[in-house]
Amino acid sequence: MTSRAQTWPELSAARLWPTMETLQLWAQIAGKTRLSQTPWLNHGWHVTLRVSARGLATGLIPHGAVGFSMEFDFIAGALVIRVSDGGERRIVLKSGTVADFYAEVQDALTSLGVACHIDLTPDEMAEVTPFPLDERFRTYDPEAARDYWRALVQVDRVFNLFRTGFLGKCSPVHLFWGAFDLAVTRFSGRRAPLHPGGVPNLPDAVTREAYSHEVASAGFWPGDPGREPSFYAYAYPAPPGFEAAAVAPTAAHWDAGLGEFVLPYAAVRAEADPDAALCAFLESTYEAAADLAAWDRAALECPRGTPRHPRRVG
């Protein structure tokens, strides 16, 4: 393989989608398990998954006197559940039904002494069949999953570099299993108008808490049958003129249907310097939102971080 193929793998919705739909439903089971045990953190930051050295992981989940974690290990091809008392179970990632996968997860958690009761209906998806009743056969291609994860490793790295240039409140780089997007969000520090809600299969109270304050957010989404894998950027509330702002690189454009700027993953991958192209998108869309909404940029921003060098102050 070429260096570009190894670093930024080729992704297409046609190849990814069946596996991504399956993985999104599996990830909701893991995410809802974490949700059921973890105190609510602002903006739903406690429910997310993080990119790991082998896949996507929940981090430590409290459960009485012990803690446990769940990791989709795309190298080993398994959901690995580990408990702080030394217990471990592995569930093979393979084509099949969501009902069977859910039953395996519940059996594993029970056998490890960390049984959890979760909400059984998927969030933010057209699919609303409860997990134990979802008997439709689902496809899982391990190579497609690995390529998606390899792309996430690169996106996570660039998003985290972008995050270092902001002194104000900023989210971690994390994956929301509802919409199945890897995201990073900056906050102005000011309250936002009450969000109208209306996100499919998601309580309005969750959406309104998530958007309680002004944001400029960016992310990566693996696509669906109608749209290719893409980066996105939006602001809430969107300031007047945001949709007409000049952003970079040239492949970036405003999508009126989505109400956000979009940059195809394939366009980033084709650039001579994909990192620079993605950073240009993140910076230019943020600057447009911050300038048009009159954020206090001088107080909120700082130079990007570099290894081993503390931020200079004083």
C-alpha cells in the first residue's frame, strides 16, 4: 500500500454503510450501558466513545465497588469487556442480528457481575426497533470497520491539535453514538437561546441541555447511502451571514439542507497535505462563526500546542 492509503484510507459510503449501520447500533448498546451508570455531565460528554489504539472505547464505567470498560477492538475483531477485578469477556464482531449481539452483551455483563439495565430503543436513527427484538440480519465487514477506524485515528489527531488552540471551554474529541459522528466543540461562554428540539428519537431535554450555550462545532461523519463520508462545521445559534462566509479549502461548501458547512473526506485525502487542509476547514469555519457572533477571540484563543512546551504566560 502507498503511504497515503495507510495514513488516510480510502472511504466510500457504498462500502462503509452496511457495516456502519451495524456498528452504530452496537455502539448504542455500549454507549447506553455507560449512560445507565454514569452521572450526567454537561452536554452529554459522559456518554461518548473515544478513539483508542485499537478501536472505540467507553473509558471506565463505575459499577458499585468496581469499574468496567467496553472497547470495540477492530484489530482483534471483538467487543472486549474488562472489569477492574480482573474479569474479561470478548464478543466476536460478526454479521448477524442486533438481538443476538444485545443478548451476548447482557450475558457477558451478568457473568462479570456488572449487569446493567439500559434504554432499549436506538437514538437519533430511523430504526426504532428495540435491541432485543431486532431480528433483521446485519452485515459486518471487518476490513471496512478497520479502515473507518484508521481514518478516525487521523481525524482524532488533527481535531486534538485544533483543540489546543483554544483557552475557553471546549469539549473533548469524542464520538457520539447517536448520530455516529466524531466531534469537537468550542464554546463562547455565553448562554444560547432555548433549542427547539425535534431531533428524531431523542428527548428534547437532552438536546436543550447540549445546546444550552453558544457553540462552534466541527466533526466527521462516515456517510450513508445518500452522502459520502464528510467533515462538517456549524454554529448554534448560527449568526446572520454565516452561510455566506468564505471558508477553506476550496472543496468546502455550505449545505443548505443540513444547515452546515461540509468538506468531503475524499477531498481532504486527495490534498498534498491532508492535515493542513483539514486544519484550514476547522479554523476558517470557527473564525467565521466567532467573528460574526462577536466572540471575545482575544480572550478565548492561544497558539496551538507543541509537545513538551507549556503554554507561555505572563
